[in-house]
Amino acid sequence: MTNPPDERGAELQELFFETSQELLQALNDETLKLEKAPGDEEIVRSIRRTVHTLKGDSAAVGLRELSELAHHFEDALSLESAAAHAALAEIAFAAADVFAGMIASYRAGGPMPATESLRQRINELTTAPAAKKAKRKKKSVEPLRHPDKDKNKDWTESERLALAQAQDAGLALYDVVVKIDPHCTMPIAGRQLIQNAISGLGKVILVRPDTKSPAASTRVDFVLASAQSPDQIAAKCRIPTIASDVSLTLRQAAKPAKPSAKVPEPTADSKSGAEGPVSATSAVPASGASSTVRHAPSEPPAPAPPPAPEPGGGSPALAENILRVDAGRIDSVLNLVGELIIGKSMLQQALGEFGKRYPREPLRGRFADAMAFQARVLNDLQRSVMKIRMVPVEQLFRRFPRIVRDVARQCGREVELELSGQETDLDKGILDAIAEPLTHLVRNAVSHGIEPAEERRSQGKAPQGKIRLHACHQGNQVVVEVSDDGRGIDAQKIRSKAVALGMATAEEAARLSDAEALDFVFRPGFSTAEQVTEVSGRGVGMDVVQSVLQRLKATIHVETHVGRGTTFRMKLPLTLAIIKALMFWVEQRLYAIPLNAVSQIARTRESEVHQVDNYEVLQLRQQVLPLLRLGRPSAPDADRHASKLFVLVITVGEKKYGLIVDALEGEEELVIKALDDQTFSTDLVNGASILGNGKVVLILNLPAVVEHIAHRRPHEQGLINCGLLLNHEDRARLAMSAAGGQA
């Protein structure tokens, strides 16, 4: 069914909004290269191709203002004098920012950003004589030439060899020129359809121009070796709404094949050569169409040995294997996989009950085999769907060279950014979520961490500071590090600032370890900056980092050395959808925590639990372990030597805690279901899951649990800090019993 025009236009615009981000990123990347190599004409041509694509795509979806501005910039870049302009990189950066603002405004339906300043700066590039532009454009419309006439300037060695093999095979050779309909909304996709169609007629020896060339959206030229008639070739190329005109030039008539001749395979898009129409002398009309067949000289060139494959030379088949799918569709499939996992748990439980009721039933073995097979297939399906959601962190890392450059200029720093581990895969949802925290960390590293060049020289350091972004897999987690070789963080300065801001008393600050003092940098409103600037000083950036990471069930650790630098190390889960969990009971309620957070499970007695201030601790394997009692405290009259406890040793950040629970339920693969704020108004719970028997299990947010207990202070001296998971009725009964005991 054909969509209405407005619906089709909305779909095309949404597709443009997605692909335009890649174009803007490419524009920023190329401009960064231009800044390091001013005047490089190849980089300028690459920038112009990107702007041309942005212009054409925006015009195709009706974004007139963006298309006109991009066209204005493209015209300026076409001048020979543009590459030598000193401010070209700055103008290109400004254009990228304005283009991004315009696209955001189109998407949100808001007002357009001001463009007059950018237009004036672009006009600075257009002061060169118009003749230079005409000369440049004339070079770009030269026709395809025969390889023996232009001494193979436009033909690669592999193309020359393929042409010679086709001639030896006795096939007729045609120059095919297809003009793309100017009303075609997706010319590059239309070009691929034409290429697919003509590939079925014979062997494509050469394709011009390259897809990155500005002319690629208006025409496509082929050299085709085929046994088909000119009429058949022309008819196949005439695709409605895509091809407006088809012309053929006979390069060589069919000849008897040589005995040893081999027909060449179709070649991929070659390097961009000519972009104009094929010249011809005489024409033979193709029946029923505005297509023509022309004749040209057919002296073949001498064959040459094929060269080594060129790096970056892709194949059309490779591009056809890439499928762009909306993330929501993948999420839907993943959700269905989660439902299948719940169904698997239900079947396993039913099989267990069946075995207990009919222990000698022969069908038990067959059921067990079928269940094992289903579990294997389901695990493979789950892994496959999870891999689809995985994307390399390079998609996020590529943004930061521009960010570091801009912030360094604002702060007057000299900074070099080093990236490593870009191939590390991470769930797309998590990658999008950490973009803002990672931006805050990088900006802070530039503004707070790296010293001015004079200060670095006085300390014997290189004037240019270094910031390193690194990612790697560590077990079933991904570690992302932001490190710098700057001044480091002074823990004593953090303590003093916390006291000055009223976040701690002088006595409390003095008792804090360096690691505990560093936790203040993640508090709302905390900043060590002496004055508020565009980059820092408001005390909101690191608070955002902490809150986002807690929501992702991730942790962050700070490692710093004064005068040597700081490293922020984030540990992220591979996925947020399905986790291995350990389930346990507290106050007759079922809870779960991620299995990778549990380092060991211990049994102990109440008599081995000691109290320090308002907290309980346990000596376990020569280490003092802080305990978190989630339920009610032990009864005063209970036999402490007889009462046994389960203690789950968990790791939160870089610290270990002991979680006291009533009983263990076991391990389970849980499908996390998000909870809305109306259902749960606490941050202690990350989500919920449904077991095979229909029970609901709540998944605890361990960083939030630790933070709540650390900040709770009992009203009475000597009382145990406990009962975090008690409901209001349990708390009321506990308070009444405590009051009765004191009376």
C-alpha cells in the first residue's frame, strides 16, 4: 500500500535526521584534519562532498533553508582560493554548528538559529575571481575516455585488465550513461538500483563517478561487457521515477572468443574519475524510449597485471549487506526473547513438578531432552539479538576531538586527545545514556585537570597536556576510562571546600579517608572552581554523572595523584535487558541483585557481628566488612550464638559490603521490566521481573542502598542502622517494640 504523501515525507525526513548526524560528524572530522593540515586540497574536496550530500538530502526532504545555506557554502568551497584561506577551518566548524542547530530546530519544530553571521563568513571565501571557479568546474565534467587515448589516467590497472579480458571473451562492450531523474528524492539509492539492474545484464567493468562525488546524484556511467542487445540494456536501465535518460555507446562489437579468455567479474565503484556525459559521433535510437546507442573507437589497451587491492575500496555487495533498522524494532524482538525466557522458566518448573509427581514416568527423559534443546536455542537467540544491539564505542568517541578542541580554546589550554579501545562493543541504549556523563568528565579533565602551558613548564611537564579515552571489556562489564596527566585532585582541598559549602563539619571532614573525600565531587552543587564560567563552576556536571550511572546500574571510581593526573573509571553492564541474578528473601519478600556484584556468600552467627557506632561490622578473612542489614535487627532476647545469618559479600564501586539476608532462593536469568515513578517512588529498586511461577521479584539498586544506609542516622545513640527494606507498618511495629523495651 502506498503511504500518503505527507506520511511518506515524514518518513523521509526522519531518515534524513538520522543520516545527517553521520554527515555532521564527518564534517567535524574532516575539519579537524584541515586544522592540522591547512591548505590541503584533498581535505577541502572531502568537506565539499559532505556539504554537497547534506545539501542534496535536505533539499530532497523539503528543508529549504538548510539546503540553500549548504549550497552557499558548497559554492564557496568550489573556489580554488578557498583551500588557501586562513580561516577556512573556523568557518567550517561554524557551519557544522549552524547546520546541527538547524536540523535540531527542524526536528523539534522550533525557531531557526541565526545564519547571517555564518553567511558573512562564507562570503569571505568568495572574493576570488569567478574564472577560477569555472576552471575548476570544467575539470569535473570531462567525459569518460578510452584507456588507450588518455594513457590510462582515469583507469586503474584492474579495470584495464578486466576490459582486456572482456574483449578476449568476445563480448560486446558498451559505454552506458544513465541520467538520474532530478525529481528522484533518494538519488544515491536510485543509483544503486540502476547498478543492480545493469549488473544482471553482463559484467560491469567500470563505474563512474564515485558515490562521494557531487555528480553521483545526477548521473551514473558504466562500461558494460554484455551479450544482450542495446534495446534490452536500455529497457533494463529505464527505471520509472529514477532514470530520466539512458544512452549507450558501442565501444567494441562482439567477436569470437579466444580459447583462453575468461570473463571478468563485475568490479566495485572505482575511484572518481569523469563525471560528465560520454561523447559520441553517431547515434542509433533504442526502440520506444529516449535512449540512444552510439559508436566509438574500439582499440583495446594492452593488458597489465592486476595491482594489490586498494585499501578502502569497498564492494557494492558489502554495502547491500548493511541494513538500517529502527532501534525500537530490535527492542521489540528483545522483549519477545525476554518473554520466551519467562516461558522457559515456567516449563522448567512444570517439568520439576511433573518429575516429583511421576518419578518413574518414561516421558520425563524425553521432556528433559526437549527442554535442554529449547534452552540452547533460546540462549543462542538471546545472544544473537544482544549482538544486534551492540555497537562500537567509536560512535561515541568520535565526538570528543571537537569537544576537547573547543573547551581547550575556551580555557586557554593546550590539549592532545588520545583514543583507544574504540572497537569495544556496548549496548546502544547504554552508549547513548553515557554520552552526557562522558562529556562532563572530558570537559572537567580539560578545565580542571590540565594546567596552563606556563604552569606545566614550571613543573617540568610538556606544555601540551594529554587526555586519554579508553574502553575495554572486563568480564561481563565494559570499562570506560577518562584520564589526564594534569594536576590531580587534592583530597585536602576537597575537604576544605566541603566544609566551606556546609556539606560536612570540620570534625567529619577530618575523619574522612581520601577516597571518601573524593566522593564529594559527585555531590550536587559541589565545585572547586573559584569562579563560574561557561565550562565549569556551577557544580552540576559530576552530579549528573553519578545519577546517570546509578540509573544504569554502573559504578565510577576515582584514582588520582597530585601533580600527576586523575583517572575516572566507569564500569558499565553490557546490557540492561537481561541479567544473571541472585535471589534472596528479606522480611518474607523476594529480592534480587546482579550476580556479578556478588563476590562470595558467607554463613555466620549473630555473635560474630559487632557494632561500631551505629553500624554493624563482621571480621571476615582478616578483613573488617561493613554490614548492611536490610530487615529488622535481631531480637534482644535471641540466642546470638545459635542465630545463623546469610551474608552476601557485594562490591559497590571499589568497596566491599556484607548484605544480611534472611534466606537464599537461588540464581536465575531475569528479564528486567522497568517500573514507572507512580508504581515506585524510591530509587532503591531498579526494576522488577516475573518468575516462572508467577512471583514478582524486585531488583535492588545496590549503589542507592549503600548511599541510603550511609546517610541514615538513628535518633537514639546505640541503635543499629537497619530496616531499609521495611514498609511503614513494619517500621511502626519496630518503633513500638523499641519504645516498649526502653520503658
